[in-house]
Amino acid sequence: MNILFTVFLSFLILLGTHILIWRTKRPLQDAAALFIIFVFIPTLVASLYSLFSFMGILPEAWFSIKELFSIWLLLVAVGCAYIQFYPAAQAVSPSLEMMLLIQKNSPTSTGVEQIQTLFDHKKLVMNRVQDLLNSGMALKKKDKFMITSSGKRLIRFFLFYRRLLGLGYHGG
């Protein structure tokens, strides 16, 4: 079987699993669930396949170890790219909302006032805060928010990455 076809088919199966789980009951910890689906499961399957092939339990291996490693590496890379893409897809996107408003009002024009009335800034911010709480990056004690150790690690990573890219820091 072709390596790229196998990766494509495997990714579609994992994506179907993701969609099925989210439609049934969306996990509170999105990132952890996505990691399990797109990284842990392929790693487990590849490991079991290697073990069963080595032990002779599989009568005839479909893939050599080299091909299996290539499939696993590409599948996990695509899965990680999807995990990075997911937050943008699930969040309320102000840019997308603006484009939908402008499209809805075409061919007449949409003014700045219409765009400004589209957004409830408090709701926009609170949705992001709730995402931080749900993902375990922050916690709320009384009426105050605190960053967790996971959140601090994520901050350090992104600050390092931004410095590496020469983007600097422009935040709170």
C-alpha cells in the first residue's frame, strides 16, 4: 500500500473519530483529547504493529519498519499541524464574523458602525478566558485568574518562539 495513501486514510479515520467524539460529547480538555487522538493513538498502533510483526503474530507484514516509521512520522506531523489549526477553527473569529457581515450586506456596503455593533467585546474576551480555564492554562480563585504551570510553560514556549522569529512581545 502507498505510504501517502495510508497516511491520508489514517488521518481521515482519526478526523472522523475527532468529529464523532465532539458531536457526541465535546471533551472539556480539547488539547489533551486532540493529542490522544492525533498523536497517542497513531503511536500506540504503530508500536503494536511493530511488536506483532516482530513476534510473528502478523502473518505477512504490510509495511517494513522503515515504511511504518515514515507513515507514523508523517501522520503525527499532520496530526500536530491539525492540533495547531484547531483552536482557530473552534474559536469565534472576529475576522470571519466581519467577512460574513460584509458578504450578507453585499452588494450594498457595510459601514464601520455596523461592524462595531456586531461584537460584544465582553463576550469575546470571556470566551477566551473560558478556553484558558477549560484547557487548564489558567484557574480562577475567587474573582482572580492565575496562570497554571502548564500555562507558564506555554507562555515561555511562545515567547521563545516569537523571539526566535524576531517578532518581539506586544502583550499585557
